Amino acid sequence: MTDPASESGAPADAEPQAKKIGGTALRFISAIPVIAVVLYVMFWAPKWGFSVFGLVWLTIVSWELMGMNAPGSLVTRGWGVLATLGVASVILFVSGTAHFPLAILTAMFGLTAGALIVGLIAPDPVEEAKTRIGWLIGGPIYVAGTLTTIVLLHRETGEYGGPWVLLCMFYAFLSDTGAYFAGRAFGKHKLYPKLSPKKTIEGSIGGIVAATAGGVVVQQTLLVDVFPLTHAIALGVFATALGQAGDLFESLLKRSCGVKDSGNIMPGHGGLLDRSDALMFTGATTYFYVSWFH
């Protein structure tokens, strides 16, 4: 039988290639409004605007995470989101006060007590209760304990808030882009085939190089007075490597839950958790660097 693509003069793989190009275009177009909003709240909105944006962002991320781990239980999913907001509120609004240690201890108790109550209210299926309860305690810490650091980074660095957040975004997103192109060009050795068969060691190295180079650009243009070049390079390598590990960690979670994406809020991108898995760790690493060394 003659291949219809051959009869038309088009190569046999023209249709898959067209779909791939179309998917890339969809990813780019759907990201434009998000990029515009993020840049506005980072650089021009009042400080509280970025805090509100961060709380909305982590609420959606928590909803997706809880949906992956407890898809059939609205009670479990809803409480998981509320618990995440509770932990995030303690970190954002009580940190820096004399009551912070007590507030953190209270939050940890609240997570445990809440998991206990929800576990008894919605026990079925019993054989999966350990996983649901574990994520009711661990999920809020995973999401709120990382994403709130980006809000704190923006809030606590004054006029440099936008550039610092942009830096940790470059570490996360340029790593993904650099790894893709380096992997296509040089990839031969699998990085972690059990979780991500397409990722390669060469791609990982390319991602670290690209992200670190992007960080140097931010340092040289927006942070040159407060961020030494050697620190930018060292932080770039460490934060980017940790961000790549965060990406693999989310792949592990998705595989264990049997899902391809955490959600579908962004066409072509999956869910917000899919877009945040590396940023959660590059952001936290950058925040702790600034907190300890500035």
C-alpha cells in the first residue's frame, strides 16, 4: 500500500513534525499572558501584590498535588489545600516575630490533627489511607515550605526583589531549555531512565551551563552591586542541580499516581506543579543564600 504522505510529496514524518511544531507554538502562546502577569507583579506591582499572586499560585499547585494523590476524595483534597494555605500564612505573616517558633509548632500539630480527623472522616479506600494521610502532612510542607520562599525573597530584598526572583526563575526555566537542546545535540547517556527516559546526562550538564549563564546575565545587569560573580556561578550550579532533582522528584510522584501531567491549566504545559517543580527548589536555594550571606 502506498503511503498517502508519499503520494502528496510530503515526507512520511511530516504530520508528526507538524504536530510537534504546533505543540511548541501552543506552549509559547499560552505562556505569554502568564509571563506578562508574572513580570508585572515582580517589578511594578506593590509588594503585597506579589504576595497575593504567590498565595494563588501555591493554592493551585496544592490543588493539583492533592488531586494526584487523592483524586476520589474531595474532603481530603480540600483539607490538603486549606492546610497548605495555613502553613504558607504562618511562614509569610508570622515569620520574623517572636511568636514564629510557637506558630510553626502549632502548624505542625494542626497538620497532624487535621490528617487524623480527615483520615477518620474519609477512610476509604482503607488500603490507600497511608498514602493519603502521608500527603496531608507532607504535601503542605512540600508546597508551602518551598514556594513561600519566593514570596519572602521578593518581599525581603527591597528594590532588588524582582531581579532576585527573576534569577531563581532563570535557574529553573533555562535549565529545562538548555537540557532539551543539549540533550538533542549531544545526549547519549541516560540520566534516570526509570523516571524520565528522555533525559540524558549531557542534557543535564547543558541545562546547568545554560541556567548558570542566564544567572550571570541577571547578575551583571540587575544585581551587579549586591551579588558577586563568583557567587552567581556557584549558586547557579548548585541551585540548578537541585532544581533538576526537583523535576525528577515530581516525575516520581506522577508515575506513582499514574498521571502524565499534574493538571491542564496551561495548554501545552500541563499543570502549575509541572511548571513549578524545579522553581520550588531553585527559589528556596536562592532565598536561603540571600538570607545567610546578605
